[in-house]
Amino acid sequence: MNQEQSKDLKILRLPAVTDISGLSRSTIYEKLNPRSRRYDKDFPTPIKIGVSAVGWLQHEIEAWLISKKS
């Protein structure tokens, strides 16, 4: 990864993902749960950023939202 690409990477925490997507916390986690009726295999998976912290890559969330438009 070059320096320019690394500048574009941004990790979003859950409150930012809920703001951008318009989804609630519980809906986001249901989209990640294969046992849920709301499961979405295309929803971006979170990355571990700490012992008990996760985040989502902003460009993945934005790409998912754009894919829902069509």
C-alpha cells in the first residue's frame, strides 16, 4: 500500500456507521449474523482494532450503500 492509499483509509466506529447508513446498532449486528433473517452477506465485516473494539472501513461501508441504490 502506498502512502496515498493509506491516507484514504479511515476506520469508522459504530456511531459513525449508524449515522452514515441510517441503520440502528441492532440492525447492523443482525446483518452480520448468519442466523438472523436480516443477514446480509454483502454487509462489510468489522475489523478488530483493540481488545474489545471494532470498526469498519469507511470505503467498504460507502461501497455497500452505493450497491443498495441499484
